[in-house]
Amino acid sequence: MSTLAEISRELRRDVVEMVYRTKDGHPSPSFSIADIVTALYFDVMQVDPTNPEWDERDRFVLSKGHACPILYAALAKRGFYDREELFTLRYIDSNLQGHPYAPKTRGLDATTGSLGNGLSIGLGMALSAKIRKKSYRTYVVVGDGELGEGMIWEAAMAASHHKAASITLFVDNNNYQSGGSVEEVSGPYPIDEKWRAFGWNVLSVDGHDIDAILSAVKTAHQVTDKPTAIICKTVKGKGVSFMEGENSWHKRVYTDDEYRQAIKELGGAV
């Protein structure tokens, strides 16, 4: 667990570095899912950086695509491409665009960013596995603000109807979206009861407790007759004191002093 926690800090440092160097990106939405992404890519998921198109690989869909810096950092750490490529984030000719674009980026399973689409994409992958009798699993991350999209609930209903047990959904419940708190914009609470009403197995965890995340995933794998939603209580900007719960960091660039402080708080050196 200490190794995974250090990887999570390292990935956050890479996000800080990416946003600072390229002067663009979404740091705090990346930080709230950093521990989820770490648990999946460095413990749970079966992937092969030497064969990104391996048909038996597990699939990952980042529906809240603006948080892609943390995903790009994880893919680089896993060896899908060189770390130095991270620092081309959002450049016009870069393989690492501002939202995930699968045709350009090794290791991506889905093009996302138009909020609400990711669960439907993931469901298609899960149903493909079921039809083709493949053993791979599909993991999807959505934001809590994204739950205001009607397409989420159409996919939720379809997944339950088809008993798509190989799909596991993570809801990043950091209580913020770009326009303010989700309660102010379009309150989704109680989130867990809504997913249960749509026929899902529902678990709730601290989204920054990697051990709890791994335990929830293990439990999800044991359910064979319905999909699982893991409601992750998270903090936007988790890991850097001046970012935590401060929604202005949804999309913002570090000053020199902020950059140095963030790297230091995340255990790095500048």
C-alpha cells in the first residue's frame, strides 16, 4: 500500500509539472481521482504496454475526460510512452490532447470529454465481452456533476437490464463541477440510492483510501448478476493544501511559487 500511495503522489507531481510547463489543463479534477486511477492501473487492471490493442486487456473509460492529465501520467508510468511526452499536454500537434482522443494516444480505450457519454461507451465494451465470451472487465469513472446528464441514466438502466456484471463504475463524488458545487447546480443526492433504484450493486468508499478502493473492486468482482457502482467520496484538489476544496483550481495554471509549494507538498524536489 505504501508503494501505491507513493505512485499516487508521483502521478500528482507529474500533473503539476504538466500544467505548469504547458500553461494549461485541469489539475484539481485530476487529483480527486488520482487514487482511483492508481489502484486500477497499478494493481487491478490487466494491460500490456507492449501490446496496447491486446484483446483480453481490461478496459478503462474516463468519462470526465477533462481530468485526463492524471490518466496520461498513469499511462506514462506504466510504460505506454515516454514521460517527457507528458510535457506536450494540449499542444496542437501533441498525442496528449486536452480530452482523451484514443486514435492518437497509446493505451487509451475511448475518446471522451463530452460529459455523459462514458458509461454508454463502457457498457458497449462490457456487452461485447459478454457476447464474445471474453473475460476482460471494464472500469468507468464519472464525475458527480456529470450525473445531471440524462444519458448516464439511460446507460444505467440498460446495464442493469442486461446484467452487465463485468462493468464497474466509479463516481468521483468531490461535490464540485466547473460552475460550482453540485448541490447548487443540480443536486444529485442521495447518489447511492439513485444507483440502487436503477438495479445496481452499490458500494461507498473513501476515494482516497487505496486499500478501501481495492477492497470494493474485489467485492464488485464477486457480484455476477448486476453491475456495480462504487461511490467514492473525494476532495477536489486532494494532496495540495491550497487546492483542496478550492474550485478555482478546476482549470488553472500554477504560478512559480504555487508550483514549488505543490511539488514540495507532494514529496518532490524543485
